[in-house]
Amino acid sequence: MPPAVSEEYKEKKRKMILESALACFAEKGFQVATIDDIVKHSGMSKGAIYNYFKSKDEIYIELMNVNSNQSFEVLRGKLEKLPTAKERLDHFFEVFRSQVKVNPNWENTSRVHIEFWLSSVRNELTKDFMYNRYQMVYKKILTDIIQFGVDKGEFPDKLDVDFIGNVFWSSFDGICFYQCVMENDELYERLVNQLENVINSMVNSLE
């Protein structure tokens, strides 16, 4: 009978797989990187990796869940402590504006995320997962700020809150794509500043 394995040991191995996967995805691209690459980088056997994850897609989804869930929980906690929607919106943009400076893995993570988004359209399960995650995690954190402002009377009550969320994320994803290719930190910050001006003008519009 094999010895019992502690939850701490399992978590350590899962973390090792995820870190190795991110390194391989960032180096070769999500499509090109293979389970064998992750095996080589992690020093674990292929069978050991498959004990934790069924596929490369599942590894990436878990990687995204771990990274983004933690960061969004921290951000949401800080936003909820701010008393006004204006302060929350200011902080929201400051967090995204500063990513290229405070997060050394931001560009690698963004490259892999963009590539996985594109590849997910060929798989209905991952496509549905990414769509639902966009709606319920990414877009919701901004639309919650705006709705809070509407409810408090800071923003007009006729705002199309969902549309503003779509404007932000479609624009910000484009900025991220450009930054991943050009690696121009100064321009990245200028573009985020301009996007902030656009969103502020939308939430304060009376039309």
C-alpha cells in the first residue's frame, strides 16, 4: 500500500507544475509548449503531472484561476474600503496602470493569456469558461464600481453599465496586446491614462 501523501505535499507539487507551465508557456507560447516541456522544466514525471491535471488546457485554467483570483480578491477588498465610487475608480486605474512596474511576470502572463483566449474559441468547453470568467470576474469588478456610483447618486442613473465594462476591457486588452509586442512602458501608461479619461467621461455623461 503506497504511503499517504499530505495535502501540503500535494499543494507543493501543484504549485511546481503551475510555475513550470507558466515558464514554458511564456518561453514557447501556449500552442507550442507541450506537457513534455513541463515535465523537463519541473523535473516531475509525466504520470505525476497527469495525476494533478488532465490536460494542458486544464493546467492553464488552474494557473489563471490561482493568479487572477488572488489578485482580484485583494483588489476587491481594497476597493470596498473606499467610500466613494470616484475613489474606487481612481484606485482601479492606478492598479492597472502600475502593472508593468510592480509585476515582473505581467507581460509573460499577458502573452499567455492572450494566446489562450484566441485558442479557446476552437474548444466549446474552454470558450464557455473564458466567456463566463470574463463576465463574472473581469468585467464585474469594474461594473460593480460603476453600479455603486449609480446607486450612491455619484453617477447618472441612466448609464449603460454593462456597455462601459465592455468598452474598458476591449480597450485594455488591446493595450495589453500592444505592450506585449512593443514593450514600451511609457506608452502603456499614457494609453491607460487616456482610457481612464474615456471611462470617466462616460460615467459622468448625462446623455
